[in-house]
Amino acid sequence: MMRRLAVLSLALATVCLGAAGVSAKPTADTGPGCGLGKMAWSQYKKQKSIGPQALMGITNMLFPPSNQGFGITYETLGCTNDEKLWAEEKATMFAGINFENLSQDMAQGRGEHLASLATLLRMPAEEQAEFFAMTQSGEASPVALVKALHEAMAAHPVLAKGSTAR
């Protein structure tokens, strides 16, 4: 029992000291991110004070427990996302499912599957012909294919502007 108490005290001291170090640094944020708590307490003056921040955090935690995840996913409750992660995952999944057809389209430098992949990679329509020509590389796996495309698009002077590789 005493050992548990000592471990708990040490853990609490570590957390408190860490929090004290963090609070000493000024930040641009006005609270615990987004979600119901942020929305409910957004009109409260002095949002950097501990009271409103604690209320925001408690509200986010209790009503409902997943409201921040929902807000980030669907860009509600004051939350935003840049969708880069999901765009890459969608492109990789599409490449995996359609790898044979996609490989053929890439070898030809045109095709329905290649056009769909370009759309998933957020390639503007006016740049797709240049993208199709660039894809004739012959990568061996869906993940390698999407990775190679992102690297090539990021290095390309025109295609880098419209890709998720930014």
C-alpha cells in the first residue's frame, strides 16, 4: 500500500512539474482545442484563465466523450482538418484495390483508373495530362506507387501546387 502511494505521489509530482513548465511558456492557443466545450464557453471573457479552460476541457470530456473526434472528422464544433491523412489513405486503398488496372493505365499514360487516382490525389483537371505522363514508372506495390507519385509530384514545378504531397 505504501509503495503504491509513493508511486502515485511521484507520478502526480511529475505531472504537476511538467504542467508548471508548460504553463510558463506563452502560447497562442486560447484553450483546449475545439469541440462542445470550446463552443459552449467561447463567449467567456479571459479565455486563457484557468477557469474557462477547465470548463472547456471538462465539457469536452463529458458531453459526449467523442465530440472532439467527431468535430475534427466532420469539421464541426469549431474543429478543422486538412484532410491530407485521409486523402493519402484513400489513394493508397484505391491503388491497392485497383492495382492491376492502375498499372495498365499507368503504362499507357491514360485511363479511367489513373484519372480516378489523380482525382483522389487532388490533381487539378488541367494538369492531369502532365500527371499521366509522369506516372509511367512501373512501381511494384500500391504503397510504393502512391509514395513515388507523391515524391514525384512534390518535385514537379507544376504538379506540386495541386497535390496532397505539400
